[in-house]
Amino acid sequence: MMGSLDGRVAVVTGAGAGLGREHALLLAAEGAKVVVNDLGPGAQTVVDEIRAAGGEAVANHDSVADYEGAGRLVTTAIETFGDLHVVVNNAGILRDGLLVNMSEDDFDAVVAVHLKGAWAVSRHAAAYWREQAKSGVQVDRSLINTSSTSGLHGNVGQANYGAAKAGVAALTIVAADELGRYHVRANAIAPGARTAMTQSTPALAALVADKGEGFDTWHPGNVSPLVGLLAAADCRFTGQVFRAFGSKVELYTGWSSVDRVNRDSRWTVAELAEATAHFPAERAKVKTGADAHQ
């Protein structure tokens, strides 16, 4: 049976468990050769699962937060399978805390994995893709980054995580604009799923638990078909941000102007206060259910 990703080579970061594992398994089931990246032993376990099902995969244990390690990850794909078509930046950690209590180390660690990690792997992949395009190789490539509703809407106790995930969404849009000339599409997903991160959060653990009744809305595998769609060579999307939860897929748009005032001369403070009196004093809260995390 032909798969939608036959002949394509994919890297999935943070793929030893949770969302990353499901993404890797689906991509492999659709015919992709997969580099399963994770710091822990789960990477090899997922590789063994893929091989047992007849697929091709190899493990990589580099940290995406390490620039040189991100380069080795990309090189692993190219040297093992001869090319690289798909990058799924999924690796993540949590160090939650209120802004007033958050330590510098906790802020730096989360930004390093989520934002720098997504940038570092994308940077090395992009260099290879540019080289290929300049040599005349015209092959569709796909960059898939993982944002979050914490980044798209904000979430109390996650200044580090939310800032990083907002940055990932912006990084994706910039990448789409810059890399299209090299036959690269870039999109982001904001997943809602049961993972080690959501299960370790007291407010979410009970909500995301498998109730054993009907459709398991929080199963991480529900998100992976969107990743498969975005990874396919014939996918038409680029520069888009999607939210995936259960069987629901939503298309997001970024910051948009919803009202304005204007005049032909400089405002005084008092005049501007009067002119903007009809603006909402606070942003509208968007209800999306529990945050995705990863």
C-alpha cells in the first residue's frame, strides 16, 4: 500500500513519548523514514516500534537546545537516509511559575528548548535545503513547528513557556516567507493532548485522563494526522498556524488591528485618552479548554 509520505525523510524532535512518539509512528506508517530524536531511551523504543511494523527509523539523542547538537541531528538524517524533507520541532519542557517567582534558570531553560531549539534545528535544515535548491534540486520540504495556546492566548504561570511558544509561531511565519524560494513550506501547530507535561500539571491531570468511554479526545495521536498532512509533498499550506484538539482542527490568524484612531497632527495625552475611550480596557479572553503543552 502506498503511503502519503513514501520516499520522504523526516526528523521529529522530542519523539521518545507523547506527541512526538505519535508523530513519528504516523509519519513512518505513511512511508517516511524517520529520525527519532529524544534525550532519553524512549527514542530507541520508538525506533524499534517503527522497525517492527516494517518501517525505517534511527535514533538520535542530541539536545536541540545545543546548536551543534541540532546540526548533528540534521546530519544524521542526511547521512543515514540520503536526504531530509520534513522537520517536526516538537521537543519541549515545562518550568511553570508565576512571573514574580520565576527564576532566571527556569526562564532560560524553557526558551532554550522550545524557541532556540526550534530555531537551531530549522537553521541547520534550512542551510541544507538552500544548498540543495541552489544545486538545482527542486523537492518540496516541510517545516512543522509546535506552538501552544499558551503562546497564542497566554496562560497564567507560564511566562517562559508562553513567550517561547509565541516566538515559535512568529518564527514559523518568518521561515515561510524566507524559505519558500528553496521549496520549503513552514507551518505551526498548537496541540491539545494528554502527555507527560499535561499529566504532571495538577490542574490538568484529571481533565486529560482517559475516561475509557467513547472517543478519547485527549489522546496525542489525534494531533498527528495534521502533522502528516503538513508533511506531505502535495500539501498546499505555508505560513499558517493551526490548533488541533481531539477531532477539531482550527486555523488561526495572528495579531490583527480591531480598532484605531487617527488625525493629521500629533496627539496630546489628554486628547488621545479621550479618543481611545471606546477601546476595551482589557483584552478579550479566549476560551480554548486546557492548554496543550506537549
